[in-house]
Amino acid sequence: MRTILLLIALLLLKNGLLAQPVTPKEYGLKEFSITDKKLGLIRFYVDTVNIRRKAPLFIEVNGSGGLPLCLYIQGNKFVTTPITFNEELLSKTKEKYHYIILGKPGTSFCDTLNVDLSVAEYQKNPSQVLFVHKPSREYTKRLSLYWRVQATRAVISYLINHGFWDQKTIAAYGYSEGGQVVPSLAVEDKRVTHIASVVGSGLNQLYDGIISWRIKAAKGELTQQQAQDSVEASFKRIADIYKHSTVTDKETGGHSYQRWASFGTVIPFEQLRKLTIPIYMIAASQDDSSPIYGLDYVRLEFLRLGKTNLVYDTCVGCNHFLNSPENSTSASVSYIDKILAWLQLK
């Protein structure tokens, strides 16, 4: 699965000569930090609305990649500050909950990136900055499923110990890679009361690439032999990933072997089936990054097991950003509103 809440944020262009927001305070957030012997420095951010009041906790676990939560981009005669957290989520949770989001390891809240692009070139393909920005060494060294789960647990403990929580709800909302994190988080941390997994995964994400070659062959985009050759190459690469599961100086698909191995070892469905807390899952039927077949499998298995704690919602015709190029009605649906309404009932 490639990132990619990041791409959504990169489309939210803020051009012009006005001062660009680059600090947590300018987004209504306050920065906190924890130093852990195993995990290193953990930065996290809490909304400042009613920050002194005890409230339920709503934790956003964002998508993959080493971009900061805010990126100050300087191009040719323009600047813009795309963000990689969900402003709608922050806006709609901050009054009733404490909204919390963690930074990635070794990554400050905001970073500067200079690009040799005009505003028109940038607007045509905002995602190209993903290939220009280089994550920190600390990010590459530490990033794994283990780090994301344990760092989030440490933040929950901090917030409880410092009087933020009202002892009612701790909801974890995970998007894309984050959608794979929250099932393991809830298994590891019984204080989590609800999870929402949005365009995450149900099966081993390393399986996605294999299936994609089979689909291309079935659609006639490749010959059966071409697809088989690609599948064999995929299995060879996957074997190498598992053989070097802690290596961070080898990478594929924009991530280190350590990252791939960690997410390819703990299977989301196997974690989800252990949970008895309420679960809300969203799948997108035209999602190339988090293919729906793995998520449909979760729904099927919950029926087989007689488990009733899953709400499964399909965004028909939608891509990884829950947008549908062909269906404006589908694109206008706020799945955050649906999740928050579900949360109030559970």
C-alpha cells in the first residue's frame, strides 16, 4: 500500500503572498513530547480547545511516509503549506473530544522544501514533492508497526496520567497505513474503546501487489506469462524482505525493508478478530492503494465467526481519498460525520 492521506493534503493548495501557518499554535494545536528509551523522541499534538478540561480522547493515526504534519514549500514565485493531518477531523472533534495526532519519528511539526516548480506545475502534480522530500535518518531507523503502536500507547498513558481523559471514550481513527495500525493498537491497549479503520487493509498488504498482476492479466493488460514473471519477481522481493526484516538501508516502494516486514508480519484481520470493541471500517471500491478485496474478506469472516461488533461501509466508485471521479454525490459524503455519529451511538 502506498501512502496516502498525504496526497489529499497536498491538493489543499494555499497560494499567495499571505503569511503561511507553520507552527502547531497556528493550527490550534499544542506540542508535547515524550522521551522513551526504546522509542526515542515521541512528538504529539493536542487541540487547544478546552485543553484544561477532561474529555474523551480522539486519536488520528495518519497514513504512511516520512513527511511532517506541515510542509512549507517554496517554489518559483509561490509558497504553499500542505498538511498531512485531517483538518476536517480536527475541526469536528475538538469541541467534544481532545483531538490528538502523533508526529512520525525523527520528524518535526513543519519542514521546508524548495522545489524548482511554477505554481502551475505544482498544481498539475502536487504529489511529486513526495519524491523530493527525504525522510530523516531517525524516521527510517525507527518507523515500523511496532513503533507506531507503542508510541501511541505511550501518548495515551501520558494523557491519562496528566488528567486529559474523562475515563469514558478513547477512539482511534486510522487512515491508510494508520488503518492497519489501529487494530494492533486496540489489541495491545485495552484502554482503547473504539476504532475506525479507513481504507486500511484486511490481509497481508504484500499480497496486494501479487493480486494486482493477476488482475492486469485477467483484464488483458498483460499476457499471462508477463503477469507470472512479475508475480515471481514479487515473491523473490518479499522473501528478501522477510529475510532482512530489520534492515533499514534496503528499501522498495518508498519504504524500508523493516517497515514492510513489520506490516507484513502482523495481519490486520487476525488482530481485528480478537477485538470485541466497536469497529467501523470504510473501504473504497476503486482503491488502488488499499484494494477492497482484502477488506471484503474481513466482513465475510466476521459473518462466519458470528461477530457483531463491525460496521462495514463501502464508498462505491471511490478512490483512496474517498472521492469518486464519476459520482459527485458519493464524493460529497463526509465519512467523518458518519464515524462521529456512530461513535455517539456506541
